[in-house]
Amino acid sequence: MYTAHRGLGVPQPNNRLSELLDQVRQEFENQQNRAGEYEQNMTSQVQEMELVRQKVYNLEQNQLQIKQRYEEDIARLRHELEARGGPPSHVSISGLPPHAGPPQPQPPAIGHGPSNLFGGIMANPPGQGAPGLVPPTQEQQQQQQQQGPPSHPMAASQGMQQGSFGGYPPAHGVNGGKSPQIARLCPASCNKPQSPPPSHQGHQIINNLADLEVDSMRPEQKREGSEWFAIFNPRIPRVLDVDLVHTLSHDSVVCCVRFSHDGRYVATGCNRSAQIFEVGSGTQVTRLQDEAADKEGDLYIRSVCFSPDGKYLATGAEDKQIRVWDIASRTIRNTFTGHEQDIYSLDFARDGKHIASGSGDRSVRVWDIDSGREVLNLLIEDGVTTVAISPGGEYVAAGSLDKSVRVWAVNGGHLIDRLDGPEGHKDSVYSVAFAPNGRSLVSGSLDKTIKMWELADNRGMMGPGMGSRDRMGKCVKTFEGHKDFVLSVALTPDGRWVLSGSKDRGVQFWDPRTGDAQLMLQGHKNSGNLQPFETRPTNFLST
């Protein structure tokens, strides 16, 4: 009998598979619900952010309107104050901050942002904040030309003897443009007898000569020209006089000036070139330009310096190179590289064999002309703004953004003095200069003061156990009177006068024995730019 085949029965349903499908379906629905909630939350947050943005915008508009009304009220009150005989608007009232412009920013920390030590300080236009050391753009130069001639670097010299200086091949003069000026200095009696000064017994000596109005001064207390004026301190005897001799035209902003050691020539640094003028006649005798330099963009010469024998001119530029020119042949004798930022200061040693340089890369370097090598590299904590070699060549001094003046021994590079502390500057030091005796130096700072320092008698290598009182020189005089940053200082070759140039557009002559200001000179009325000095044994002042 036939038996049915096993396996043809009906299969049982798979409950496990159904359960899994139900779970997947449920999870999918849950995720859909969550996604909808997230979208709602995001939409709500975007709406809230839009409301916040609108409120911030409205607050900014309200703040601008309040500021505008505030400035209008200030202008109206100042106008009323002046109409009633009060101080003019550019003079701040005691106890109240001036409102004529934005507050002056502190110098920025050194950085390589472009390779520019002074960053925002140098980029500020004249009269706004920190000193405008960076040459203006082409558009700014055109605006300045429409407004009037800007101020330019200044150099000063007074002395007794003149030496020989090799002649230069003739060169064509430059076209009109930026115009440094050369003035002649002499005793007050060289032009005409002066009335005796008023007695100043019981009166405080006036050193803030920039506050005096030239129109209110008596004839014997001032001198004026079409492009300059000088005010003499009415409280002390007038022993100097000044007059304009030359105006030297340039087709570019003048960044630096330097006299030759015998005072017969003056060099200027501009965009891509250095010029040399004869002081006596005011004629240009040569122009030095490196044709192999990169042609892209500007290349401003930040520092120039003659060798003691007058055969060479060293230039420091924005391309971080030091070029030593043979002036007679107009060729480059040495090119020194190694600095990592712009070179802001150069000084030749009296033996003519070494050059000191200071840069925004926080280093002071000394270079040997004969070997063409770097012989000293001194690193500090902040940017170097100025360098100077002592008359005897034993020491090199540098000013820095960290408010200090350091002095090293050239032989070995040992730090022998650091001039700072409670009696030191309260802001960055922008200029230093040794006195003719080599035992003292002066410094100028953004704190608006000039200080005269007496170096320590026991100068030598600083030991680890030496305290600041053991090693530091002392400040013997502080000169106060400038209204803005002091950007350059110098002494006359005989040490009789200290000179200072400031962003307040004034050049002041100080008596180092008394601390009194003899006179204040302004040569370019429409600018507040850097006014560096150099002194040499002639009776000329270059601005």
C-alpha cells in the first residue's frame, strides 16, 4: 500500500523575522519623529539668532548716533570756551583728557606681520596716535601734496673744525618733491644784537615751548620764515640763532638723514635710493641705487651712515640688507645679510672698520668691513629701534621697545650696563646718542622725555651675583617739555647742547647743565613725522 511522502506538510510561520521587521519599522518611525523635532529646534534657534543680530545692529546704530551727538556737543562747548577766552581746542584742560583725536595706542609687541618692527605705530598717519614712521602710500602722498609739504627727517650739527672729504662725481639733481631743509646755527649775536632777556627770578623756566604762540612772541623772542619758525625761551638768555639756508627737493618721502663726519655733506634715504648733497651749495653730488634689487613694491632706506673718512656710505633698507657703498665709484663694496626684519639704525665706528646695526628682529649686530663678516650678534627681549657706538669704539648702545637702554662691550659682547628701572623711561626708547666724552649718553622715548645717563665707573662684564645697583649707570638729568613722542636725540660735538626731535613737530635745544630749553624750531608745519638728528662739526642744521 502506498505511503504519503513526508515533507509535503504546511510550513510553520517564522515569528522571529516578523518581530525584527516590527522593531525596524518602529525605530524608523522614532527617528523620523526626532528629525522633525530637531528641525523645529533649529528653526527656532535661527529665528532667535536673527532677533539677536537685529538687536545688536540697532544698538550699534544707537551708539553711533549718541557718539555723533556727543562729539557735536564737545565741539560746541569748545567753541564756546574759546569764544570766552579759554584755551584753544588743541590744548587739553588740566584734569580733562583731550577730545581732539583718538587716544594714542601703546606700541604693539614686535612681530613679523609684514616684517615691520613698529607695526601699527608706523602705519598711523601724522597726528593720530603713535609716530608715523612708515612712508605713506602713493594715495596718501598725493593727499599730503595737496595739503602742503610734510615734515621730514632732521639732522643737526654745530662745532669748530672741518676736515677733508673726497669729491664725488657730479650727478643730476632730483625733481621737486619732499624737501628737507638746511639751516645755519650761530650765536645769537651773529645776526643782530639781542635785547637782554627778562629777569626770570621767581619765575619757573618754560620748557614746553611748543605751547607758546609764535604770533604772541616779541620780535627778539622768535625768528620766522615762509616755511619755518623758531621760538626762543623768554625766561633765559638767548645765545643761539638760526636761519634757513637750503631746501633740498626729493621725489620721495625722506626716511633718514646723516651728515658726513666733517660736516660738508649730508646723505638722505628715500624709496630705493640714497642721495648725497653738498651742504655749502645745497647741490646733489651723487645718487646711489641698487639696480639689482627687487623691482616689486617699495624699498625704503631706513638708515644711512657715512664712514669716518667719508669714502663709504652704509644704508639699511626694508629688504633686511646692509649695503656699504663706495661713494666715488657708486658701487657696492659690501652687502651684509642676516637680519630677519627691517634695519632701523646704523652707526660706523670711529676706526671705520666696524658697523653696528639694529633691527626689528630683536638683535644688535656688529659687522667687519674688511672681512665682510658678522663679528657680534646680541639678542634682547624686544625690538631694537636705535644703536650708537661710543666715540672710542669700545661700547655699543641700543634702545628698545622694552623701555631699556643697553650698553655692551664691542670686544666680547658682554652686557656692561642696562639703563632702566624706576628712574628710567616709562615707554619705548627710540633714540640714543653718546656724549663726546664717551662717559654719558642721552636717550629719547615715547614717554615724551629725554634722559641723560652717566655710565657706571666700574664698567665691566656683569657677573651673576651683581645686582642692579652694582652695575647700573644713573640718570643725571631728565628733560621735559615735548608734547608728544620724542623720536630722536643728539649732542653737539662739543657737548654744549642736547637736541631732540618730537612728533609734536618741534626740535628743541637743551642746556645739559641746567635742563633748560634754549629754543624750539619747527620747519615743516603740516606734518608730525619722525625728525631724526645727526651732529657734525659745522654750523648747519638739516630738517
